[in-house]
Amino acid sequence: MKKITNIIGKEFIIGIVVMLLAITAYWFRWSPIEGLEYRFYDFGVHLRAKESTTPLAIIAIDDISIAKMGRWPWPRSYIAEMIDILKNYDAKVIGVNLLYSESDANQGLWEVQEILKRLEGEAGQLKNKQLGELYNVLKEAEKRLDNDAALSSSIEASKRVVLPFFFALSTMPVREEIKLPEYLKNNSIGITNPNRFLSAREIIPPIAAFASQTAAMGHINVVYDSDRAVRSEPLFVNFGNRLFPSFGMQLALRYLNYDLKDVTVSNTIRIKNINIPTYEKNTMLISFNKGFPVYSFVDVIDNKVPGTQFKNRIVIIAPHATGIGTTFITPAGPNIPSWVLVANVIDNILLNNHIVRLPWASYLELVVLIVFGLFLALVLPRIHAGITAIISAALFLGWSAVGWFLLVQYGYWFKVMYPAFLLVVGYIVTVSSRYLFTERAKERVEADSVETNKMLGLSFQGQGMLDMAFEKFRKCPVEDESVKDLIYNLGLDFERKRQFNKAVAVYEHIMQAGEFKDIAERINKLKSVGETVIFGPSGGRKDATVLIDGAETKPTLGRYEIAKELGRGAMGTVYLGKDPRINRVVAIKTLRYDDFEEDQVAELKQRFFREAEAAGKLSHPNIVTIYDVGEDYEIAYMAMELLDGSDLTKYTQKENLLPLKEVTRIISSVASALDYAHENGVVHRDIKPANIMILKNGEIKVADFGIARVMATSRTQTGVVMGTPSYMSPEQIAGQKVDGRSDLFSLGVVFFELLSGEKPFGGDSITTLMYNITNSPPPPVRDLAPTAPEFCESIIIRLLSKEKDKRYQRGKELANDIGRYMETFGE
């Protein structure tokens, strides 16, 4: 009884339930797993593809042919001409993969025939010489215009043409006899079990003038799998209790000098001594090969292709141009033209190269499902987790490899994904249940294990979960020197994360067992630091920093090691940092949440990361590159390209003004950068000299994309104004929605200042300044900078227009104007 209880445990029940679910999915062909099965099948079919040696050629009605011979559809006389050419080349079978189900709609022919009827109705007048000559001319014209007659004549003379027809398929077989023309009966055979075949409710054949003259006809229907891909060929379709072969099969039969009388249909399809294995509904799985020779229709017409390329071959005339014909998704790829399916069907039949679902394949797959299910239910719960993982992986890889090998090497298709899926899902569910059911008991046992707690603590520490690591380390005896070392290193990690109060708690925990290294000195230093450095969101300070004077450990932000402070701005402090993973030096701009009102933090975070993401997508030589963005406790940070240079602020002073050529180069570079950013939906909102960098190598960089918008989150922060007032556009001051033209206005202010050393708008207060920006025109720049050329004046006037629509609409327009004027100016 106890043994039975042990066997019928939770894991046993879970294994059996998962197995039954997998068998149900297999039985009903659950689409997610079936989709995986098709991907596996397509990969195997792709790998087994090889160069075809079938005597087959394709004449493609391609884009080049249509361009040279006229728009599609062509006159049917073109096809007739091609059939005549191929007959002369001694092609063995000609397949015309075009469905001519209606007579040619030729208005000219109808008119000529109507005139001929009238003349023939007055036969006595035909004795008149002129009317007789007219009658003969019209008869000749009728002959030339009658494309159907031309094609019918060529088909009849060739005696080797195979034409397609099409079925409207039905889910239920049509059991009653349907009266069929003789030419359709001749292309069909009797049937004994209609349920084993695809059925049709309607047939769309070629017109009788063509169908009655063909050597054979076959259907061009395809069968779609659940993912809308074509992987098989319906060799026969039941219509009116008669079986009609496919177009590809008829071509193969004609090439082998067989006809439908030589075909036997049972569990497989036999053509004399050729056996064709079939799949569901007597379809044939297609093994896709490659390398079929394709020739352009116009090249064959122009005698550019030797006739020997078609002698004793199957030649298929098929559409291959863009927009004509039908394309399919197949294992060979998407957008595959219909002739590829036909060619591969012929190739498979003639070379006996088939993909086979063996009769017992389903039984084997069910057996494997049951074996894997019993493994999950009986074996997996009884062995160690590590061994379980190895055995499960071996079963998964072994079964998948066998299935893949049999498909690629021999063409035997076994559905490997259902057992593989059972193994993976069953393993995950069983192992997860084991964890859920036994974790509490394990924790009580592991609490007494020092080594286990050490490993857990190190694991948490490695993942950055320092609090949980300290919780595990506290369960270890602190008197142990190795434990002291572990906890000491944890304290250093807390220091690096600027959690100084927690670092003190860690060191004090070590102190319980006596002095160790320099922990006493560290405790004193950290306590003094705690009086001046922010520890949490309640004491926001503008001069807060992540660097501590005299600290022996390098602080970090995310994965970046902080080396020194580079400067401070409205957003926060900028640091020099290093990414230790790739040893890259970066500038890190920080934003402290506790510098803002508590109810604004959520909006601030969302806007900061949204603006950083948008700016990070910008890749332009004149825009500072943003490498990374992240959040480390109460600090958001942005890692960006480290620049070696200075901003333009000092060059706005009259004694440091740059030459005209350099100024126009800077403005042009910034305009190009802004144009790129605006094109990608990013507006700067704070263009000013301090945000434009000129590097030592002369490169121009625009910095701080999106920062102004982030800072706008804190509307109550004292002393912080959205943007920089002197460089604001009128619409910014009015609080309207801004676009790239606002940045161009600000760039106009910078241009004015770089030329003259003065700002275009001033005022003794912010109110006056804002009034002047929105209402007063700027002074002529040449009054302040007489050496500036006239084109600078006109550009600045346009940039500083109060109305957005009168400014430059794109940065590239400004850059182009500057370049054109500078060429004219002779610079």
C-alpha cells in the first residue's frame, strides 16, 4: 500500500496529465505545435534539396518578355508560335501552365466575321470581282485575327501539349454522376472510394477548341496546410465520381509514354513499376529540389536559346513576371511561382525522390509520447535534478536528431515536435511543481547549512540583490574568518551603491565578533558621510554627489564605475565613468528623483526614459551619442559619448568671436543634426551655445536632446525654467506645442550671437525679455557686426520670424542655403 502511495504521488499525476494533454494535442493537431512541426519539416526539406537532373526546362513569361513583347495578357497566337517552335525543337512534352477557360475577346475579329456573314448572305454579289477580292481579304484577316484558331491549330499539330484546368473544391464528395464532354472523360479514371480523395463541386476547363486537341489535361489545384503553405500535391481530385490527375502528373505520364490506363490507385499510386507514396487524401508530399533551367520567353522566340536545350525534354510555359500568375508559400521559400510546384512534382515522380509518411509513423509517434510521458511520471521524480536535466536533454536531442536525420537523408517524415514538446513542457512543469511542493521543507533544512547560505548569499550578491545576500550571510557564524571576508566584501558593495547606512550595519555585524581589517575606520567615515549625503528620498539636495572624499572604493551607477565629477547642470551632476565590460570611458549625466516633488517622480521617470530612448535612437555625426540609460536606486542616469572640447559659450563674447567661415560651418552642422533629429520625431527644445560643443578636432556636436522636456516635469522647482529664456521661440514662451521650427528659431539666436557677440533680444527682466521675443523684431545683425555679409542678415531674419510658417521648415534647407551662399561669397 505504501509503494502504491509513493508511485501515485503528485509528480506522477502531473506527468500523466501532461502526457494526456500532449496526446490530445497530437490527435487534434493543435496549431501552435503543428506550426513548430511545419518549421522543422521545412528546415529538413530545405536541407535535402539538391540540383535536379530531371529532363525539364521552363520557358518563363517574365518581366523582360512582357517589356519587349507587350503588356499582359498576350494574344494567344504568341503561345501558338512558341508551341510550333518547341515542336520543331522536338520537345517531348509541352505543358502550357495557362488556363484559357474563355474564348478570346477580339472585337476586331467579331466585326470582320459580321461583315463576312453579310457578304455570304448575298452570295450572288460575290461574283463581282471587287467584292470577291474584298471577301478574300476579309477571310485572310479573319484567319490572322482568330488567335483561338491559331492556338488550337498549333495544339492539334503538336500532339504533345498538356493543358491545365481548375476545380472549385468541396468538403463533401459529389456522388451523383455528372455528364462530361468526351475530352474530359478521356482525362479521368473511375473511382471506388471517393472519400479518400479531395472532391470538387465544379470544374473550369479550357475552351473546347483547345481541350479537344490536347494530348492530356490535368488540374492545377493546390492544398494549403494550416499555416497557408503548400507542401503537397493532390495527384487526383474526385469530380462526378471520376478521378482527374494533376497537371504535373499528366506531364510525367506523357514523358514516360504512359497514360491514365497505366495508373493504379490504392493505398499508394502506381504507374506501371513506379510507386508513388501518398499522404492524406492521396496527396503526394513534395520534396523541393533546385536548379531547373529557366529561359526567357522572348529569348526563345528570338532564337537566342539553342534548340538542343528542349529536345526530348518536358517544357513548361509558365508566367514568371511580377503581378501575373499565382505565388505560394512553400518550404523552398515565400512567393514561389506555380511552375516550381509543377516542376518538383515531375522531378519527384521521374526520379522516385519522395518524402514519405510511413504507414506506422503515427503509431510510433504515439508510442514515443507514451514513453516520454511515463518517463516524466515515473522516472523523473525519483532521480536527482542534475541527472534529470541531462537525461531529458539527451532524450530531446536524440529524438530530434533521429527525426531530422531520417527526413534529410531518407525522406521519412516523423512528427518530432509533439514528443519533444511533451518532454520540455513536462520537465518544466514537473520540476516547478517539485520546487513549489518542497521548497519550504528545503529552506528549513538549508537554514542549518553554512555552505548553502554562503552560496546563496554569493549568488544574490552577484545578481545585485545585496539585502537578500546580507540576510543569508547573517545565518552564517560571523566568527568564521571566511564568513567575515564575505560580509566585508558585501559592505564594500553597499558603499559602491551609496547605501552607506546599510554598509555601516554590515560592518557593525562583523564587529560583533571583534575587530577585522579597517571596519572601525570605515564605520566612522561612513557615519560622518551620512550627515552630509542624501540617503533616501526625504532630503533632496542640489549639491548631492555619488563621490565621497577619501573613499577607497569606487562608486558605481548601474554597471559604470564613477571616476570623477566633470560638472553640474540644471538636470544634475555629470561624471566621468567607465564601462568595465568593454573598457569604454563615458560621460554619465544623472538626475536625482529626490530633487523633485514626490507626486512628480512617476511622470519624471516616464518622461526621462521616453526622451532618452528617443534621443538614443539618433545616430548622426553631429549629435552626441547616447549609449545607455538606467536607474540606480534614487538616481536616473544617462551614459553618453565623452567629448574632448568646449561649448560655444566663450565664442559668444566679442573678444572671442570666430571667423565667419567657422561660424557658418557650425550653424550648418547644427542645422544638419537638427534636421536628422526632427525627421526622427525628436525636438531639442533648448538649443543654445552651452549645448553645442566644438571638439579639439573641429567636430561639432549637439548635446542634451530631450533634457529640457524632462526638466519641464518639475514645474514647481525653484529657479528652473523650461529651456533658456534668451533662446526660446515665441511658441515656447506662449506654452504652445513646439516642433522642429522652434529649434531653428533658437539656432537663429545662436547664429546672431556668434556673429555679433550680443543676443538679438534683451530686457531688464524675464517678462520684458519674453515680450521682446514674442513682439519685437531683432536688430539688424550688420549694425552690430558690420563685416557680416548680407546673406547672414537675410538668413537670420527668416530664422527669427515670429510666425513658424515663415521660418525655414527644415534644417537641411538652412544648411543648403548657407552652403550655397558661402560658395557665392567665395569662401
